[in-house]
Amino acid sequence: MIFYALDTNIVSYFLKNNPVIVQRINEEKDGQNRFVIPPGVYFEVQNWLVKNNSKTKMEIFQRIYEDQGIGVLDKDVFDIAVRERLALQRNGFAIEDGDLLIAAYCLKHDLTLVTNNTKHFKNIHGLKSVNWKE
């Protein structure tokens, strides 16, 4: 069994009914793999849906996170984020706070991040990520 964390762009593709992403999520669920929505992703998607007053997509998203669950940011996640930020800075790399918290959450829980933005996460040591859009 694989435990996946869905990045914001993957949830967005799913909500827009992207056939590649919808098919892949359904295949993975049929294979008994599990998904979680990292808390930073929940924030970004919910903000986008409220801003755009997208009630239909909001209902779909609600079913997703109620079914799959939303993670929790705790002290360990923040400590990992600080450690990773310092390591990235020492090596001359930068990352946005939201992406850093998503990555730290995945590292803490040993999740594979599903993202279309692998370049955002490529310099984070130990992070497993896949791109289902390629």
C-alpha cells in the first residue's frame, strides 16, 4: 500500500475533471492505496474555491477531504520545515513557505507527494514525489 499526499495542483486538476488525473486517482484507490490532503493544500484549495465562489467544486472537494482526511500541522512538521529551509538556503535554493510545509508534512509521515510541480520540491532531501501529468 502506498500513501500519497496530493499537491494543490493535483487537487485542482481533479476538480476540473482532468481525465489523466481522475483516472490515475481512481486506479490508485482501486489498488487500495491511500490519499491525504496536507493542511497547506487544504488551505490553498479552499481559498481558491471560496474566492471563486465555486459551490459545485467546493462540494466535490469536501467529499474528497472527508473521505481521505486532512493532515495536521504539528511541532514536528514545523521543525522539519525549519531544518529543510536552512539546508536549502545553505545550498543556494529557495522554496515558498506553502510548498515547504507540504514537503515537511510528507517527510514526517513518509508520504509520496503527487505534484505537477516536481521542480518546486526537487531539492528537498528525502522527499518522495511523482508527477502523474508527465
